[in-house]
Amino acid sequence: MRRKNLKAARGSLMTIENKNKQGLEQFRSLRSNIYFSSIDKELRTIAVSSPSSGDGKTMTASNLAVVISQEGKKVLLVDADLRKPSVHHVFWLENRYGLSNYLIGQKTLHTIIHSAYPNLDIITSGIVPPNPSELLGSIQMSEFIQAVKEKYDIVIFDTPPVLIVTDPTLVASKCDGLLLVVRAKKNDMKEVKRVQEQLTFAGANIIGAVLNGKKQPKGSYYYQ
């Protein structure tokens, strides 16, 4: 990533820096809405994806992980984008090893976990493999999800865009729910509908969508 893109990624944790109070409240609201959506079935594993690149899925997944951890729950954020990973940029972490290294048997679970903040751990993507789809759809991936569920209250997976590769459908089918990030004035309804059909066909449980990038008029926040 170019320097300006790195700066943008590292500035996306509004839930830590507290500079954007309006954004912070939106993520707290998102956290509450997810809790309400899981009354019948507890959501322990959540995949986050979007129709296309640049919609803000990594920003959403990262800030959501932070606000849930701030409530006292033990959270794990996993970068399951094995093609164009970016979680390590957001949290200023090295990415020499991570999920991909674990799935091919190079590393054990405890050696790939980074402690980021109180109650929040992170597993970066690791090396970019030649076969991401095969790794994410493997038995090893299913066993990985089961192992981390035993250690954490909630596990959040940042996955690639749905319309670009099949990876997110593979991960979402193994998770309790999927959160779709849609960007205003970028994703049209036909595109979003196609994503919904593709995920539903794959057996994913879509728990809702986040509308990202919507500008609000000044003074309208409280009432909206």
C-alpha cells in the first residue's frame, strides 16, 4: 500500500482514538443491533464482507471488534482476506505469519495470535498463498473456527468482497452470521441483490447490512 493509503488505514480506528464521537456511537449502535438480532441463536462467529473492494469492510470489522471488546467480551479479529489483507495495517502489526501459515501446518494457534488491546486479539492473514479458496474451504479452516470459538466470546472474520472471489461465501457458510457492508452511491441495488442471492445459495446467514459512507446534514445526527 502507498504511504497515504497506510495513513488512511491506520486512521480508521475511530473507536480507539475517540476523535469521531458520531462514528463511535454508530458502531456502538451496530453492536447493540447485532445483539438484538441474535436472540434466537447466539452469534459467536461473524463474517464481514462487501459487494466490491473499497466499501469499508475492514474498517467496519476492525471498529466493531474494538467496541465489542470495550464491553468486556473476549474478541478475536481474524484477517481471512488471503488475497489483499489489510487488518495488519490498521493495527500496526507485522504480517510475517498468520492464518494461512496455520492452515498449512507451519504455525500453531498460539503462535499466530497478536494481543492488540484489552480483550482484543488479532490474527493477521499471514503469507499470501496461491490457493486461498482451497485453504478457506478446507477441513483445517473448520477446525480452526471451532478452536477459536472455545477461546473467545466472539470471533470476527474480515473476508474479501463477494462479487470478486468465492472466498467470503466459503467462510460465511462456516460462521453463525454474515454482516454485509454496502457503500452509499457506490453499490447499486441490483449488485446488492446479486450478493444476497449468492450468499444465501451458499448457506450463509445474513444478519444485516451496514450502510457506509452516507453523509448526513449538519445537525441531523441526533434525530436520525
